[in-house]
Amino acid sequence: MRDYVITTDNTCDLPKEYLEQHEVPTMSLTYILDGETYTEENSLPYQDFYKKMREGCMPTTSQVNPEEAKKNLLRFLEINKNIIHIAFSSGLSGTYNSTCLAAQEIMEERPDCRIQVVDSLCASMGEGLLVHKALQLQEQGKSFEEVSEWLERYKGNLVHNFTVDDLFHLYRGGRVSKTAAILGTMVNLKPVLHVDDAGFLKPVSKVRGRKKSLNTLVDSMEKQIGSWRDKNDIVFLSHGDCYEDALYVKAQVEKRFGIHEFIISPVGPVIGAHSGPGTLALFYMGDVR
């Protein structure tokens, strides 16, 4: 029996089959679309979700509050009294803080439990890759303390680079001005963004044309991977209903870095509500985030 269970939020965007295979329970952030609230259990198929966004629907999302976080942690404690919970970036949601409050309350009530809440400073499959690394360490027999320490030490090396196809979703999220969104769309500018050291979403550059933006993701990998070049055994890609673009970036990474293990998964609705259709993100370990 494992000495602890690794849990996370549904914002990790890992495939359902992966989560089931590795027995990873998740805490569910919700989203609202056309007046209906969706949870992890009744979520729309991602193709339907992005179709509605392309037709003009504007979803909103909701973080997990402390009461909901406590309910979820108590559910996880039915599996194991020791939990390492890898949470959605505190720079993008209040869910991490809610989970910390709930964990502290539970440990005061039940001193035999240990709950370590890790601020992943990550989003989407970046968070998912951090979960994957933790599971690898657990399978190698690493202890609760060793896995917790590794996550805190190396989470800042998890690189997130992504591009979006529609600037107006970034405008809605306050990442670009309305003027920049209009002018950028007129001249076919595609922004390249990343999640910074504090877990916030930040623009890095703008390039002209979709293909160039995809190539820029791989060019950036060349600059950022550094001493991790021979230590990345797997790369994660997430996409906002643009699977062919994900395959293109995968092929470029294989060609330039000799990496052949990938997990490709859709950007889930909670993240996709802010990034929009056509998002393409690349995740790996590197020297520079």
C-alpha cells in the first residue's frame, strides 16, 4: 500500500484515462456556459465547448472555496491519511489558498493526518507534468517528504510556453488591451505567452502568422531547456481543439531534441474559458522558465 496519495485539481488537464490508471483523485473547479454550471462529472465534450466559444458564447469559471476544498480533502482522506495535493497556480486562482485553509483545519481536527498542499505555479498540462513527475518519484519509492521537497525545489523549472489564435480572449482576461486585440487581429499577430516564476500569465512576444507562432514555441525550447536537455524523458502538449497543430509541434520537438515520449491532451474548459479555441501549449523541464 502506498504511504500517501497524490491528488490535484482538474485544471491539470491530464487525460481521464491517465488519472484513472494512476489513481489520482482531482478537485473540480467549475465553469458556467449559457447559464448552466458544469463540473468535472458533467462537463461538455471539449469539441462542443470550443464550438460554443467559436459561436460567441463566453464562459466564466469559479474557484474552489474553503468549504468545497475541505469536502474534497476529506474524500481524499478515505483513500489515505497522507496527501500531497498539487494545486492550480496561486497566480491564476484562489483555489490554492482555499485548499491550504481547508488542509490546516483538517489537520487540527485530525492530528494523525498529513496534508501537503503544493502551489504548483503551473496551469493546464504544466500542472499535469508536475503531477506526472511526482507519480514517477512515488513509483520509485520516494517518501512523502522526498516528493514534497522535489516539487518545491523544481517546480520553477517547469516551462510553459503557449500561443493563442484569438487575441480577444486575452483581452477579456485583461492580458491585452482592446486596441491591441483589434490591431493585432487586423495584421494577423499571434501572441506567445508563458507562466512566469510567480505563476502568473505573461505575454512574451508577438509574431505574425500561426505557423511562425508554433515554430516560436520550439525555438524558445532551444533557449530555455539548458541543462535539462538530456533529462526530459517526456514532453506534454495541450491544445484548444487544434490537434493537428499539436502534432506539428510534436514533430518539431522530436526532430530537434530527439524526445519521443509525449502526452497530448485538450485544454480543459476551466483553462480554455480564458485562453480560447486554437490555444497550443508546450510543457517541459528547463533552466529558464
